[in-house]
Amino acid sequence: MLPNFDQAQVLTDPFPHIRVPGILTSQAADQVLRWLQTSAPWTLRVESFYEQHEFSLLSADLGQEVAHLVTPDFVDKIRRELLARFLIPDDLALVDIGAHRLTSGQTIRIHNDYLQEKETHRLLIQLNDGWGVDRGGLLLLFAGDEPESLQSVVMPTHASGFAFEISPSSYHAVSSIREGERYTLVYTFRRQPRV
């Protein structure tokens, strides 16, 4: 089963991004979420602006419920959609497919993910069944690196996607988790010249 971009909406403020309701079917999202909750090989990572549990799907022993997420067809569908919707003149190469888990009290402070040209585009797939605002974990989009520049709030709705161009101005954060566990798949790409 491939990701579905039929309802994708391209936006430019405060930086270029795409919101994709229903990128996975509910059934597929439920299966992946169950695997992440019960079988995933989580490792805690602590950095200057965040603390979260994570692992790379490219180096993990994946169960049948999630193996399709790393297939060439699945990744290529994402790559082609990002190329078309962001009007990218080059090609995109996959850097990594990660899984992130935020638990109660964890947060991700304002940052832009910018690492020169090492990573240029990212797609997040949210896996948070029944998530509500009261749980926290909201994706916050900023016009700058100050909290006062908040422009938009994105709910981490189950089976939804959010893609963005990584740049010096792609400031975002995740509000503190107040209850539950927030799960996200992260597809990271970099631009490369076409050959």
C-alpha cells in the first residue's frame, strides 16, 4: 500500500510545507502504531533542544506490519510527490527513515533542522490514534526563532502527513507532551543533481 497524497495542500507560510490528511489508511496506520507501541527498538536520545526515543527503520529488524514503509515503491511515491509539489528542479535522494516517540514531559524546542545541503526535505507521518489538544505534542510553525513568531499550529492527527523544505527559516517545535505517547515516522531527503 502506497502513501496517499490526494488531499495534499501546499502552503508557503511561514515556510513552504504540505499538509496531507489521510496519507495512510486508518487500518494501515493502526497496524504501524501497534508495532511501534509493542515491538520497536527504541533508544533514548538527548540533545540540546530535545529529548526523545528514536531509531532508524533502515537498520532495524522490521515486523511484517511495517516492512512496506521502507520498500522502494513506498519511498519513491513520497519522493515523486515532494518533487512535484515543491517544484524541485533536481532529484531527491533518501537520507534516512526514522521513527520518533515523545513521552510525557518531553518537548522539542524551536529549531530549523538546517544542516547546509545534507538534508533538504522531510516528510512526517503522524501515528497518534485519538490524540487531542489536551495531550500536547502540537507541531508549532514559526516565522523566526522566537516564541512570539508563532504562525500556525498543526495537530498530530492519526494517519496524517506533514512535509516541509528544510532551510534557515523552517523554524518549528513540538509542544510538551502532557499525556500519552506521540509517534512520528520521519522520511528525510536531500537534493541532488539529476544525472
